[in-house]
Amino acid sequence: MKKKINVVGAVIKRDNKILCAQRGTEKSLPLKWEFPGGKIEEGETPQEALRREITEEMNCSISIGKAVEDTTYEYDFGIVSLKTFYCDLVEGEPTLTEHVKIKWLAPEDLSSLDWAPADIPAIEKIQLDHK
């Protein structure tokens, strides 16, 4: 039985663009693009986990808005359940601590990157929301 991994991702918006983050070469899914976030720890709500992860990973603060998508994807290392939320930057500027690159892209340009498969349904939803 594969391990189930519950994770959250932040769809951070600014000036009609979305923050995209590229995974490092040492991580699973090396160099794939994703929405920043991480694992939900025992006893945390998805929103609490997202706030903590963005503070740790990006050195900035966010406000969390409505849910974007809830996706389950089976990778070779486990079954990932990803909840994504629209977010706004509240304080600070996203910085690279775990990712190798970040980009701000318009919703219609998101598909130009090589995304982790679990993030793709959220991209499709974001593009529909912005038509």
C-alpha cells in the first residue's frame, strides 16, 4: 500500500500574475514546477499548514482565500492529495530557500511550464476562473 501524503499549495496572486516555483534537483519530481506549499502536519488545518509552509519556504506572509482545486495523484513514491488555495501576499517578497527558481506568470501562460502532475488540474481551474 502506497503512502498517502496530504499537501497544500498556494496560488499566490499579484498584479494579475501567479507565482510559480521550480523544485530543486535533490527533491522528488526534480525541476518540475509547482505551487509553493508542503505537507500538512498532524493536527493542522490545510490553511494553517499553508501559512506555515509559505513562511518557512518563501520568507513571506500570505492571506488565504477560496479553494482552487482538490486533486489526488498517484506517483511512484506515494499518493498525493493536494489542496490549492488562492492567496495574496501580505508581507515580504517570496525568496528562494527550497526552490531553484520562481516566476510570475499570467494565468494563460501557466501551461508553458513543465508542472508536477498533481498541480495540473489547479492550472486548468485557474485558467477557467480568469477567462
